[in-house]
Amino acid sequence: MMEKIDIKKAQTIAKKKGLVPGKIKGTKAIQFTKGGNAKLESITWEEFEQILNEKGLAVYESAGFMRLMKA
């Protein structure tokens, strides 16, 4: 079952998995990335959280798997 988590917990999980927040260039579509994708750009956690709030999204987690969904 997916459980809503705060941004600090998301940062901890992302760090363990080698993930950083990113967005598709030229959009506000966000996701976690390991980098290396020319269509994605890494963004700060502050920008990631701001876009989450603007879009009414939250980070949900289950067994270490994270997903962005409506809050």
C-alpha cells in the first residue's frame, strides 16, 4: 500500500537509490532520475517541492518505491 511521505523522507530514499529530482526540459513535469537522460534536467529539491505544491501532488512510497500522485 502506498503511503504519503514528506519531502525529507523522499530525499533520504532518493539518496540511497542514487536518484535526484528532475523535470522534463521546458515543462513542469517532474520525476526522480538518475541523470543521463537528455530530455530531463536535474532540479533542486526546493524547486521540486514547489512544483509538487503547485500541481497538488505528493510523494508516496511503498517498500522503497516512490511515486508522485495527487495529494
